[in-house]
Amino acid sequence: MRKLFFLLLCLSFSIVKAQDYFPTDKGVKTSEKKMFALTNATIYVTPTEVIKKGTLLIKDGKVVEVGKSVKIPKGTIITDLDGKSIYPSFIDIYTEFGLPKPKRAPRGRVTQYEPSREGYYWNDHIRPDTNPIENFKFDNRKAKDMINAGFGVVNTHLHDGIIRGNGLIVALSPNSSNAYRILDQKSAQFLSFNKSRKSNQAYPSSRMGAMALLRQTYLDADWYAKGNMENKDLALEALNRNKDLVQIFETDNWLDATRADKVGDEFNIQYTIVGSGDEYERIADIKALNANFIIPINFSNAYDVSNPLLAQQISLRDMRKWNQEPSNLSVLSKNGVNFALTTRSLKSVKSFHKNLQKAIKYGFDKEKALASLTTIPASILGKTDIGNLKKGSYANFLITSGDIFDAKTTMYENWVLGDKNVINDMNIKDITGDYMLSVNNKNYDLSITGKGAKQTGSIKLNDKKVKSKFSFKDDWISIILNEEDGYTRLTGKAINAANLMQGTAYDTEGNESSWSASQKMQKGANKKDASKNKKKSDDITVVPVSYPNLGFGNYTQPKTETILIKNVTIWTSEDAGILENTDVLLEDGKISKIGKNLKSRRATVIDGTGKHLTAGIVDEHSHIAASSINEGAQNSSAEVTIEDVVDPTDINIYRNISGGTTSAQILHGSANPIGGRSAIIKLKWGENAEGMIYKNTPKFIKFALGENVKQSRSANGVRFPQTRMGVEQLFVDYFTRAKEYDALKKSGKPYRKDIEMEVIAEILNKERFISCHSYVQSEINMLMKVTEKFNFNVNTFTHILEGYKVADKMAEHGVGGSTFSDWWAYKYEVNDAIPFNAAIMHNAGVTVAINSDDREMSRRLNQEAAKTIKYGGLSELEAWKTVTINPAKLLHIDDRVGSIKEGKDADVVLWSNHPMSIYAKVEKTIIEGKVYFDREEDKKKRKAIAEEKSQLITMMLNEKLGGGKTRVPMKRKDRNFECDTLEELKN
Amino acid sequence: MFFFLMININAQQTPAAKQSNPISIEGATAHLGNGQVIENSLIMFSDGKITFVGSAMMRIARIGTVINAKGKHIYPGLIATNASLGLAEIDAVKATRDFDEVGTMNPHIRSLIAYNAESKVVESMRPNGVLMAQITPRGGLISGTSSIVQLDAWNWEDAAIKTDDAIHMNWPGSFTSGRWWLGEDPALKADPNYGKNIDEIKQYFLNAKNYLASNSDTKHIPYESTKGLFDGSTKLFIHASGAKEITDAITICKELGINNLALVHGEGADSVADLLVKNNVGVVLDRPHRNPNSEDDAYDYTYTIAKTLVDKGVLVCLGMEGQMERMNTRNLPFYAGTFAAHGLDKEVALQLLTSNSAKILGIDDKVGTLEVGKDATLFISDGDALDMRGNVLSKAFIQGRDISLETHQTKLWKRYSNKYKSK
């Protein structure tokens, strides 16, 4: 046995291709240059160039000629492929083929802030120096799977880090050697938002941190390239070397795709984006990126909804995903997005075709399908000699029984570099069909199904199943019939032309007789099949996509309306105070008129009798609608901005407008003394991130003091600062350096552009404002004194729970206070927090806002404002200002929002009642003249959600009862970001 | 002097002395807590008990001190059910946290002895009308035994209204988080171990029952503490959410012979309301000021659930478990107000903090309404106490004792207001 194995090993070695100049000790040196001609085939030279009855001539792994009339040289091995088709083998450009998954670095007890590598960039997750050729090992097993799925070439790289280095293009030729099958060892450069497994360096800990890091890396690489750095940096050198390669960026969802593209655009890099399969959710935004895409086709199974109590927990968003995602390729293609397909994220490559066939059933064009597997991936990599069968291209092709995307088609062979790999033996006859089998004067029904060697038959006698065993091997049919009167063994061969089989039968006694089987007319069966198929395709219902694509999403974006609200009680938040029985006209997104007896012919009239109209609530401190909140892996993260990670799909946006909030500052968290930049947004439910962020947004940054920044709740905190004393020095340090940086920049001398310093210099130059998380009086006073030394003021103290202790100093400094109405007792530094804080600060002359810092409270800030009446006795007018004009002032958006005044944005809320009454409910929330929330519309939405869920549940039940695979119900976890929420970036 | 001041601001308000003089409150709108309202009322109490509830128009002698409360409102003291006041002072400081014991089956763990009657958080309840609370341990499958206290006392012993009133159990959920550290989706998936988990609980109570039936020589302290569950003297508060979980919990408890039940949280209780009514199970609702559980829920689900259940005949009161629950307990009246904003009758909403709570807690013979013979635990508010603008207390009484409405916070308020005034 061992000998045999050895022999086999030798044999397999001997067929491996060897370079000519290598010596041999195995015998005489031979060289065989075979030439093959494949004739009479339908040849897809490219998806659009198809030759019927053509010939493909190949030699030395390349296409020599292809066409209708190709001259075939002598000595060519000719294979007649009449009735068969030839396609270029597929290309998957996003794999980790032949590369080991990097091992995770062991985690230490304390957070690692420093890099692990020396001589490279300061951040371990920037690894453009990775060259996978060093670790590449051809994986025969995986190669076989890919070959069987029709792939001939893969592009592979190490999926590790934010910048991941280059890739390799590998031909999947098991019998070749790396000397031939590596077609390009520097094919593209890869990037992602995920950290390297090889290092535990904490930074970046968030999506926005990863984006900032990429930007700074590009800036530094440029600075390095210009010869301005005295040190060596192998990572930056590699990055500069890889600059001209295609840049391929992996993303996890469509939002990340837009984010990656944004970073690329800033540096004139057009990434090719590896998508995630959810692009249909925002196809217009995806299209607008003008990027090439690499798209996976991994479709999820239906949920098992047989238990209604569990099924009711599945969100509409997740149900829709199951229903809608098979249409993704069709949607992308119809919108003109150029994309290649990848097997990435498939559990098994075997499901690739099944999924692709499903996508085609959902309207994906076959020609596009072929292009997305051949010419498009080739062109993304800038290759012309793969993915087609033109003269001179690599001889990578598939031989099939017909249309490659048809489930019934058999894939016979996959040739790679001119080497044949058999998938299904082409020489095995297709004997499938219904036959009448005649043995010993009995007529049986024989039905043969399956493909190739796996064709199998079942036998019936007078519509009753007969126990039998069928096999088809080496062209021989053998059947064993097991009937009451004993066994009958049949053996014989098929005569294709006549659709006939015949042979000899042996009964239990060994008596011989002849048998035959003739094929029945196929017409009827075909017809039945066709009608069945037709019915199936009619069954496809894709529920419409809403914006965002979840319950309560909008199918169409609200339009700017002309609205006249009559006879309403107006809370102006201006000196005018409250105006009874007054009309307001909203036109072109603005408050155009306030007065009595207003008229407008075009306007939709709303009767405001008994109701109250206020400006939309402004929340100075919110953490909704963002994919990450803290970049806490450094003590300053001024380089990050929440604008990068605004998430328009957060249901809290809708819930907030249902409570009258229309504008919010989405603040970075409080994990570090210098946090990130804010996003100031309007809660325009259904819009994309860009549509929500204020145009010409006032510039803000989050600072933080106290327990959070000194890592009080972390047992192993080691990051500077660990005390309030350190916090002061940190600010002094950063402000000093930024001042020096700015001076150098303004001097006109060359300087290394540093995003963090740029941002802090903006603060010093009074172009950016600080909103500082603060609790106790000592630190509040400290920050005011530090900034005064640097000749600027703090704009806002947020939380500011001990503001009442230094309210006079705050008034003198000119800083505003944005506080909670009544929170306290959750940590040591709020021991002296009192609900009278807002009133005391207000009385001392400080501009006071009441904020939420909580996605739930932000939907009822009217109630929180009312608490300032109870605690400390603010007047109703002043109380209402704490959630409208005051926060607008603190955010420098009071010229646009925060009060009802002619000329301001039409951001207004119609209340059922006195807005600070506990009994008040929002009836309509209008932003820029568009009705984003309406109580009556909301009721319709609830009904629609229930109906759509029932519809989808029925579809899933059908899937299950039809034998489809299902998965256990899943419940979406509620996401709750607060000041101290830390995100973990994947690695 | 400075030292004295420090002591002063850190010390709790002195508990009020026993009622020595009768008190009559005249002219207020009385919200009795049982759904009834008396305009221009007369309420009288002596020796800590209510002696008269009626109209001020009645020609009857006012006894003792007469308080003119014309234009004001009078309410029974509000009760915080399923609260944990006094079991932690500062959430983030472990040294002050006393609400969550190790172990999964802790029926013997008693909250009362850890209740800090001098907590600054506790005193901050009173100016908002929250005068009683069920002090409940947290954590584990069986968290422990709660007790009911009034919020103006020298120590836990004085504070107790009902000692060891109930055992609290956290019913397992049928969903579990994906193990993200193994690369699984962190979303919640149907838990394959759900059956096993509830079996464990069943087995535990069966063992306890068997133990109690036998005459074992060696004492089993946890099992001993479950005795009241089987004879009905101790209530079992089942903390559960989800129609499936609630149904399982009630059915299994009934099978075990545990019949005195209350349901806490009760997300999804609306779909099993009949079961709750049939088995006389009251529901302790979570605060409405929380986000709906699921993305597809109506934005006002948490605001309207009380009305939904009340309409279906379920006995409902308001509980406090959740984020920052201790400090937020003072917002109890506003939670009821929010329920009222979303459809519940205002007086019914008040019942969720008064008579209904007392019924579910089994103390309705003593407190929960303004009725003759009950404790004179009540307060006078300038306006509608369920509305932030109206909730301004001028007087509050616990068992007839005229309690202080000052707190650590009001002292700081006055101190700093004066600082700027004198400038």
C-alpha cells in the first residue's frame, strides 16, 4: 500500500510542469508541446462575442486562434464539441486563496497604545508592506472546489489590517507550478476598515478612527515621498510603491462603501469597492460613487417562522433582507454599476451557482453575469489576457453542455493554462429521460435523472414503484429488479441515436433473455416542466425598498410643501413670546409669514385651533444616528469626525422627530480629553447622511473632563492622563503644539500636514468651537483658565452639572451651559448634581440648554424643559427656550432654527397641547417645509408594517414547506450609544 | 464653622417625629387614588391614620392644625414598586452597590437589611411625592426577597411597612445573544437552551417543595425562605418579557402550586392579557420613558401599553427597574403622566402609583388610597402632581408625620442661589 502511494506520488510529480532549464534525473529529458483544437462549439470569446460552431486552438497554455474557420495544424489533438459551449473560466478577484489566516497576537493585560513593529509606520494596522508571495502555498483542495465551480484564476491577498499590501493573481492549475501559475505577484493593493490580527495596538478603535488614520497615512506618505522625513519608514515606502496599483477596499455594508469612497475621493483615489450585497438599499448613492464594485452573492436562508411567538420578534428589516437581497445584482446591473462577482463570504463555493441562478431568476441579465465573472474582473485588475478567449489570452476555459447559467447544464471541463481539469466526464452519455423498459414480456416505466456519472433511474410497474437498483458506469447500464418472484439483473448499453437501450437480462435461476428500453416522447414532459418553471418565476415578489430600508421608512422622500397653519398658539422663542390665535405660513422651506388672517391659495391649510406651534427642538448633545461615537484609543482624537459616520438608518431618528426634535449635535463621546468633531444634523428621516448634515455646518469639537477621560472605571487604565491634574497639562500641550504648528504653516515654510493639529489650530483661531463634557467645578474653572491663556473661549460646557457652583465665572467667560434636567447619582462626580442647576445658571446670565445624551430622552425634551419650571422656577417662556433657541445659539445655528421667526427654516412642531405639559403629543414635525412626522401617517405605517410582515411570513412558510432551508429566528439588538460607549473595530 | 457646614450638607434630613396633633387639610382637590376625585375636600388624620375624607362643604369640626390648601391638590403617597432605592448610592462606585448578590438561586437574600434609610437618593424622592417603595434585590435567576418601606426613617427597621413581602425571579428569555467572540452575529437568536433553563427553575422549586414537606434535620436556608410561596403568604414576582415566556412562567408556577404571582416588565403581556386576568396576576410595568424594544414597535408603544392592559382588565402598576433606576424613581409621577397623555384616564394613571401598587404589593389594607383608617401617607401639591409644572409640594406626611421636603439638593440650591444674590 505504501509503495502504491509512493508510486502515485511520483506520478503526480511527473505531470507537474517543469521549467525547461531545470535538470532532470528521472530519465531522458523530454519536452512535449501539445496543441489542442476544440471544434464545433459555441464559443464565448467574450460575453458579447459569441462564435457558433467555432474552433478554439490552444498551445502552451494560450489561445492560438479562435474563430469559425481556423486552420488546424498537423499533430493537433482534436476534440469535437458539437452541441457544447466554451466559456472563459471565471475570475474571483477577492479571495485569500493559498494564504494562511494570520494568528491573533496574544492580548496583554493592559491596552496597547504603542506599535509592535519598528521601522514601520506608527500604526500597526497600516501594512502596505505585506507581500503575500512570501506566505503563498497553492491549496489543492480549495483549488479543486474553485475549479469545479468554474473558476480559473483568483486574485488573493492577506485579509489583515487597514492597508493590507498587494495581491497575487494565481491561475488555478493544480498540475502546474508556482513558476507558471502566478500570473502577477503584485496585482492590486487592498484596504479595509478592519484592524490587523497581528497587533493589539488599540488605535483606531472606531470606524471614524480608521478613516482618519487612512487620511493621515496618505498625507504622511506624500510627505515621505518628497524626502522630508529623516527616518526610514518601510510601510510608507511600500505605500508609495503600491500607489499605481488598483486599490481595492473591503466594506461591510453600503454605508461603509460610501465612507470608503469619500476618503478615496479626498486623495484622488478611486477605490474599487468590495460590497456586501445590500447595495440595493441605497442604489442611487451607490451609483453616484462611480466606483467599480466586487459583489458577493451570499443569500441568507428564510427564517423559520413556524413558531409565531418567536417569529414576531424578527424585525421587518431582517425579513426584508431575505426577500430583497436576491435582487441586488439585478438592481446594480440595471443602474449601470460596473461590478465583478466574488465567492467571498460564501460558506461553500458549491453554493455559488445556485445563488447566481437565483439572482438571474430575480432579473440579473445572463450576459452581465458572464461579464461580471470574466471581462469585468479582468479589467478591474487591468488584465487583457484573462477572462476572454481572444488570441494570445490564457487558455482558461470551461466546456459545458449548454447555457452555463442554466441549472440543467452540465459543466464538463475547466481548462486552466491549457491544462484540462475534468469536472464531469464529457464522455458519459446523457441518458436522462423516460423510457419504456421491456423485460420478459413485462413493460416497466424507467425514469432516468441526474448528471454525468450520477445519473440514476427509478422504475415503476403500472404506476407502482418497483424496488430496484440502477447504475450507469463506463457506458454500461445495470439494473437489478427486486420483485416478489425474485431478482432480475439487467445489463446493457445505450444506443444514443435511437434513444434506445438494450442488453441481456438474467433471472433468479440464471436464465438469460434480452431486454430493451425505448425513450418515450418528451414533448408532454417538457411542456409540464416549462409551465412549472413559469409559475415559479411568477412567484417572485420583491417587496419595495424604503428609505431607510426598515419599518417606518419612507417610500418617497417628503416634498417641500406650502403650509398655512391657522389660529394656532405660537411659542416664538423670541421676544414676541407667545402669540395666540395667529397664523404661520411656511413657504419654500422657510417661515415666510407670521400674522393674523394670512391667506395663501397654494397652501395646505392646517387648523391649529387649540393647538400649539413651536420651533423644532434642538438637542445640543445627542448620540443617535451614528455608527460610532468614541475614538478612545488616544487621549486626543481631534482628527476624527462624526460626520464620517452619520448613520441615516437609525430608527431613533424617527422616534426623535415623533417627539418634536428636529436638529441635533451628534457629539463624539467622552473617552478622551480631546474628542472628535461633531456632526450637526437635521433629523430628516429617509435622507442620506449628506442630506442630514447642516450645509456649511458650524464647526464643533467635543472635549471632555473628569472621570471618563481619566479612565476611572477601567481597572487597568494606563493612558495619560489619569488625574485631573494631567488633563490640564494635556490641553496645554496640545494647544501649545497647535500654536507652533499654525505659526509654521502660516510662515509659508514646508510643514507636515497633521489633521489633528489642523483641527486644534482651528479652535485657537476661533473657527471651531468646543463643547466640553464636564462635571465638577474645579475642572470647569480650569478649562476656562487654560483657554483664556490661549486667547479663546470655551463655547459650551455640556453636562456641566456643577455649573451652578461657578455660574458667575461662566457668565464672565461667556460660555453656555447645556445640562441634564435632573440626572445625578450615577457616578461619583455627580454627587453634587442638582436639578436646580439650569435655573441657577440662567439666573446668573448663562445661556442654558437642556440636552439629552440619551436617545430616549431626546424624544421628549419638552418634558425635560418643563422640569426647569419645577426645579428653580424658570418662567415658561425661558423654560421653553432651553430646548429651542438657547441650544441653537450654543450651536451657532440660531440664524436658521430655534425660533419661529420670519425668514428662518420652516422647522416647526405642532403639538396637541401646551408643549411643556406632560399631556402634550406631537401631531406634526416639519423640517424645511417637509412633513417628516405626522401622527396620522404614522398610524398607516404601523398598519403597513404588520401587513408586510404577514406577507413575508407567508412567503417564508412557503419556502420552508417547499423544502427550503431555514434558520432560527433572530431578534435585532437595540443599539444604545451614550457618552461612554466604546465601539470595537473588527480584527 | 466650615467643618460644621460640611457635616450639615452631607447629613440626611432628620426623620419627622410621630404625629402628635391631629391635622385637617381643607379646600384641596383630593385625588383619592382609587379613581375618585373630591373637589374642595376635607381630609383629617390623627395618630398617623386618616380619620376623615370628604367634602369641605360638610359641616364638621376641623380637628387639630388646619391647613388651607385651596387651589391645591392632595394625593396619597406614591409607591415605587420593584425599586432598589437605598441599595446603592452611586452607581459607578462599587463600594456603594448592594443590590446584586453572587449566585443564581438566592431566595434567602433579603434586601431590607441593606436598605440605607439615610441615602441622599432616597431623600430626593420626597419632594416629588414618592413616599413608599418596594426595595428589591437584582441579579441571578432568583434575585432574593424584597421588603416594602416608607421613605422617612432613622433605619431600615423603622422604615419597613411590610418585611419580606416577595421573592423575585428573573425568568430566562427565549432569545440569546450570538457569541460575537466566536465570530457569530451578536444579534439575539432563539435560544436552544431555553427549555433546559426553565427546567432548572422547575426542578429548584420542586426540590424546595419536597424539602419543605419532609422533616429534614439539616436546614436548607434558601429552601426555607421559599415557604411563603407555597402557602401564598409570599408573593412571587416573575420578571419576564415575551408572550411565550410569560405563558410558560405562569403555567409552570401554577403547576408548582405557587399561586400568588405578579409579573414584572411584561413586554408582550398585551397578547396574553386573558391569562393574566384569569390567574389574577398583576403587572408591574416598566417606565414608559424607555425605548420600544423592537425597531418595528410603534414609537409610543411604551407610552400606550398601560392603557392597552388596563382596557383588557389587567391590574397594572408602575415599576422602576432599569437604567439609573434609583435616581429616576423620583420621576414616577411623570411616568404616570405620560401614560395619561397617551390615553389613560388621569385618575387611573394615578392608581398605577397608588391603589394598584398597594394591591399588587399586598399592602392595600394600609396604604394606597385616601380612605378612613388607612395610613396618613399623603402630600399636597400646588398643581397636577403628574405634570412637571404642577408637581410642587408644600407638605408631605408619612403615617401622619410632617416630613421634611428638604434634601441635599435643595440645600445646595439655596446655598448657591444665595451666593450670587449676595454678590
